[in-house]
Amino acid sequence: MKVLVTGSAGFVGQHVVRRLIDAGHDVRGFDIRPTPGTVSFVGDLTDVGDVNRAVRDVDAVAHIGAIGDVYQAAKDPVLAARVNVVGTANVVEAVLAAGARLVYASTWEVYGEPEYEPIDEDHPTRPDHPYNITKLAGESLVLAACRLRGLNGISLRLGTAYGPGLRPNSVFRIFIDRARRSEPITIQGDGSQGRQFTHVRDIADAFEKAIGSDATGQALNVVAPSMVSIKELAERVVERYPTQLVFGPPRPGDVPSALVSSQRAAQVLGWRTSVSFEEGLRELLDE
């Protein structure tokens, strides 16, 4: 199958490209910079012509390209809206014209404050940050096109991704890099806020399974089962690289802790995680 991966030069995108190639697909990349390891289109999601040229003649698109940095989205919500919403609309139109399948990268953060736990896909969505607001808007465009125009598409609400190649401003990289320099690690708030950190190889596996699936018109949670607090993450880093832990004020707009269920992804896609948090953290600490 010929598959285009948008955002292919990014952290998650590069792993998805490698997973799809390993599965035997003919993979093309699309990003604002060249993609290592595959033929790639250099272009902009907000440019209709760029998107149409990249999507033409493919069988499926893994749409990962976005303003995925929550700090950048907060600083420039206009850019986030243009890329994550308008850019997704361009991808939807191009995929419809090509008669291809679309797998969209959404986020667990679209749920907002939990009404019940574990959160399943029927839980209300109440995003309250430019990042998750624009990601839900993109997802809504995809699912509306499935419902109204026959798009063959699905959305994956991804857990907080980690693994090799993380961006420098991720909490893992910040904690590890500071500890290696024997500098204090600052925890925002009391550190009790938890995340279901999901290894990027497991996320890539979900995309490979979703591309080969015939499920359409729905969103699926793709989130690791175990919850890890920020304080626990810091403590594990300090076990390897001893340094001081200090506590600062809570970060404005931080997403509340919420236990999310991926049971439906297991049923629909046969997806389950294979990389434990202990294994994934050790891999980063050993880099």
C-alpha cells in the first residue's frame, strides 16, 4: 500500500514512517523539511497545492502533521488554528479526491476535566487550550467528512508520547538533561498530576494497524494503561542521576490528570501496548 505520512520529519512521524516501511508499505513523507529515510515532499499543510500534490495517487494518509508543541500553540494560537484546522481541512479534501483512507492523529487531551474515569470515547470533549481545541476541531472535520461525504477515515486520540527523538522541551528531556548536569529539577505544582505516557513505538504500531483496518467514522483512544505522576518520573530520573528536586507554582493551563481507557482500540484494532514505562524510561536514560 502506498502511504503518505504528514509531519513525517517530526518525533512521532519519523517513528510511524519506520514502522510502515517495516510492515512493507511504500511510504512517502510530507513536512516543511525533508524526512530522513524515505522519499518526501517538502511543503506546507496550509498550501492546498502542496497538499494535493503529496496526496495524489496514495492509498492512505497518516495525518500527523500539526503544531504539536503545546507551548507554541499557546503562544501563537492563530498559527495553531491555521495548521491544525485549516491544514486538516486541506488534507481531508485531498484524501476525498484521491479516494484514499485517512488516519488522523488526535489527542487524549480533547476530553478536558474528567466527568468519570476511566474515560472512554463516549466521554464529553471539553478542550480548554489552543492545542487541544484545534486538535479536536481537526478531528471533527475528519469525522464529519466520514459521516456526510463518505470519507474512509478514523481518528486516534493519542496518549502523551515519549521515546527516542523527543523534542528538547519535553518533560523527559528537561528532567534528564538537568539531572545529568547535576542541576535541580523543578516540578510545577505538587507533582501529583499524572500521565499515561505512551511509547512512540506503540503509537506507531497503532497507526500501522489503523491503516490496515476497515474501521471508519470513529475516534479511538490509543493510550498506555499505567498512570505515572510527574513527581514519580522525576524521582526515577534522580535515582539514576542524583540531584535536587524543587517545587514551583503550577503551570497555567496544565491538563488535569485523567485515567483513559483504550479498551475500544483493543477491540477494533487489536492494539495493545508492548513497551512498559520502565523499559521506555530506561531507554531514554541510557541514550
